[in-house]
Amino acid sequence: MPKLPDQQIGDIEVFVHDGKIHLFHLTLPAHQHVGHWVSEDALHWRQLP
């Protein structure tokens, strides 16, 4: 995953749905962004809107 500029990742949730790994995270300190990433192998990730 690319590093978010001037922000830290916090509150990470990971789960599997339909054979794909989904990762959701909030940015710190103000939780102003929710990130969503998906992977089929936990090595190659793509960001979703």
C-alpha cells in the first residue's frame, strides 16, 4: 500500500468476502479518510474508492 502523506493509518479491519481479502482503515488523528483495499493473495493490493 502506498504511504498516505502526513497521515497515519489506524483502526484497521480485515475480512474475507467471496474469496477476496478486504482491508478498511481510517486515517489518524481525525479519521477524515476511510481507505478500502482488496487482494486475492495478500501480496498484491489494489485501492478501491
